[in-house]
Amino acid sequence: MKIYVETSAISYLTAAPSRDLIVAARQEITREWWDWAIDHDALFASRLVRQEAAAGDPEAAKARLEKLNVVTHLEITPLATRVARQLLENRVVPETVPEDALHIGIAAAHEMDTLVTWNFKHLVNPSIFHRIDDTLIACGCQALVICTPDVLWERIDEKD
């Protein structure tokens, strides 16, 4: 399985333990999933993920970038840019977050099976899944599963 790892997953993976119980649970889920996935799946990220991971606190950025050293890096292709532009023009993803549209575009252009993220507002949002798929198909791409690490893990368990 080819998995595009979006920046929020890397952030949850490397962040200091949170006192917020929900965030702490997501961090633990992400760590356990990562440890399993690194040996069982093909993990990918993009130059965009690397740029976002490099931002902010230098020590936190260093930890995020170290994790990204073990994944295959994908380029931003013309198809990825076209898909992102369509997602924005179709108002599937708000114009205020073009990077979220580009994450989808990169994953789709490189024929990823799944995009894993903790971004519920613009990516893991069931109300837009069909609109994302419609846009991807209109651009000549395959539909893409967008989910959190725990949901991905459940889907993998169901197949086994």
C-alpha cells in the first residue's frame, strides 16, 4: 500500500506528549501506527510536507524532519498543481488553505492509495469526500482514501 503522510501526522508523531486526552490518544495512535507502517507499507511525503515540517520551533522541526528522512519524497507535478487548482476552484477546499488542496493533488498525481492525516477540517471531512473523488476523477486520477492513522490501521486489519 502506498501512503502519503500529510504534515499533521508527522506533527502528532513527534510532538511532546499533550495534556489534552484526545490529542494524547492521537499522538499514541500515530506512534504505534508509524512503528508498524514503517515496516509494512511504502510511506511517501512531498516537498510541501518537508517545508511545513521545517517551520516553527527549531527542535520540533528537527524531530519532524528526522522522521521524514525515512520516507520517499514526491515532487509537485503539473498534474498535482492542476488537481489542487480544481479543488480550490470547485470550492471543495477553501481558498484560504491551498496547501491542503495541494496535498491531495500530490497524493493523487502520484497514485497513492491513501492520504493519512489528522486534519479534520479540510481533509478528513466526510461531507467533502465525494466531491474530492469527483474532482480527482475529472482530472484523470483515481479516487483516494483520506483517513486518520487509526482508521487506516482498522482498514488494514479488516483486509487481513
